[in-house]
Amino acid sequence: MSSPAAPATDGLVRARPDGLGEAYLPTRTVQSHAANLAVLPDGDLGCVWFGGTQEGVADISVWFSRLPAGTDRWRDPVRLSDDATRSEQNPVLFAAPTGELWLLHTAQHAGDQDTAVVRVRVSVDSGRTWGPVRDLLSSPHGGVFVRQPPVVLPSGRWLLPTFACPRAAGRAWSGEHDTSSVWFSDDGGASWQEAPVPASTGRVHMNIVPRPGGRLTAYFRSRWADHVYRSGSPDGITWQPPHPVGLPNNNSSIQAVALPGGLTALAFNDSSRRDAVARRASLYDEIDGAGIVEDAVPQVRAVEDGDGDRTAFWGAPRAPLVLAVSADDGSTWPRRWLLADGDGYALSNNSRDGINRELSYPSLVVDSAGDLHVAFTHHRRAIRYLRVPARMFRTEAVGERD
């Protein structure tokens, strides 16, 4: 089978027949993954992602592009990190209440997520120039990872959801012991304290959504590739144990955001380990400490009944990409739209030969007009962008699924 052609990454936002705007951001690397969107302090739309040859390799860096307000073309990207000894991943943009723009990202050695630290850079001009890189969070017990944006409470407290990748003696990191925490700051990010989420083993990529009345709801990816999980909190510090909601998860990232009118939108892959024909031994079995292992074949085996209950399940299809909307704080998700479809092949991270075909890692942000913006990974070769007009949530015009 021939490799799929890489899309034209010219950054131009074009109208789709279904009424959405669509673009492929300009990218400069073989692999591009893990986009994160934010409305910048000056009103432009910003997107960061990580790019290089392959996840875990030391040439993976953070890249940044902007869509100026009122225009229809994403700007050429600029590289925002350059540590030649670490793979710099999972960037997050945060428009702080001070008017500063924060960039958070991880930095790890090779495929060892248990070596990750969280780093930060700050811009005072909406991302046109940046201050120095510094370490923000680390742990003597293993790695600290981010994926989702911070939340600011009415009190001024900052909440940063993270997940811990603990070290296991004599074993490489695999993911099944990861747990979630909220790091909080009461001094504008100058100092931080950690509040672990109880019973969160295997529940990661915690995504906090403020709700009416000051409550908070959080959604989680599952290392077991079974369901999306949900938790609640009255204050952002004390959390309920996460429990499954009626949406599948494939051990890939999700993101939720509040919509006008008390609605919640959540983007996810409508698949789980039940849809997998095989599973990978680990996420990083195509690389080593020196980089990509030439002619490496991922360690793949068949899926058995009940497989993956308490081990991290890698390789479930990362497609289709679906947007769901809830009117009852995530208890039910009756309205769903198909955003992108394909076979979602994720048994390899290889982008250079077009083997990986995932449509994954969605990021969502709502602008001042109520329009929803989506960015996600397209085959690990490009960052794909969709603009969903606010009116779409009041009609049935976006290919609603049963």
C-alpha cells in the first residue's frame, strides 16, 4: 500500500461544504503533534505543537504559529525551544490575567517520560518575543507532564492540571502507574503547591472546565483505553475519584471546553481498545537514547479478551475525531458531530514514511464571538485546524451522528 501524501500546509483557511473553516498549519518538520490553541492577549489566535523527526528524539522542539485576528492565513511558525539533549513536548499556551502569555512544555530524555520536567517561557507582547526558558515543575520521584491549559479561579488562584510519570526500579516507563494532580498558585505563578487527585492511577491529561456557580468539572484520558473519565471539585483542590462517562477512550488525548449557555463541548476519538486489532508493547519502541532505530519494527501483538485492564494500552485506533456536546455537565452527550475520519492507524509513530494515520490530540478554544476553534494531529505529519461557527451549535448542520 502506498503512503498517503502529506497535505499542503500553506496555512490558508478554506470553507468546507459543511460550513466549517479548515486549514493545515505551515509546518517545517517531518513530525508534528500535540497542538494547543489559545486566544492571545491581543486577540489573535495562537497555536503551539511539537515537531521534529519523531516523538522522544532530541530534535523534537516546540513550534508556534499565529492567525492574526480578521485574517484567513496562519503565519509561518517559529521555534520556541532548542534543548539539544531533551525531547520537548506537550506545549501549552496560557494567557495570564496579567496580560502575559505563558508557554509551558515538557522536556524529557528520549522515551523516558519519568525524566520529564515542566519548563516555561513568558511573553509580554502576545508571543512576538519571549523571555528565557526556565524549569517550573519537577519531582524527585519521576516526571511531571502537562497537556491541558491552566484555569484561573475568581479568587485569583491558578490551577495547573498535571500528571506524574513515576520511576519503576529496573523498568522503562510504560504509563500504567501515572497519576493526576493539580498544582496551584496564589501568587501569579511565582510558587506552586501540589494537590493529588485521589484514585487517579491511569487517569491522565486532566482537563478542568469551570461550571456555573463556581464548581469545577475535570475530564481524563485513560491509560487502559476504555472510557473518558470525569471528576468534580468545589474548589479546585479537593477532587472526587474519577469515574467513567458514556464516551470511549483509546489512551489518547481529549479536550473539553465550556460553551455559551451552560454547554460543554468535548473532542475525542470515538474508539477504544475494543476497536483495536493489535497492541503495542510501548509508546517508544521505535527509538533509543541515540534517536530513531533504523528499520525498527514496533513490538505488536494480538489483543486478547479482557486485555489491558490494568496495563497501559497503546495502539488502539486514533480516529474518528468527534465533537460531543453536553447540556448536563457531562452526564450525557446526546449531540455529536464528526470532525475528521480515517482508519486512525496508531501502531507506529513513523511519520517520515507515512505509516501513522492518527487524527488525534484535539485542542479547543472559544473566542469572544462564541466560535469554536479546533486543532489536532493529522497523521503526525501536520496540524489540522477547524473553525466551527457558533451558529452550528444551534442547528443540525454539521453532520450529526446518531
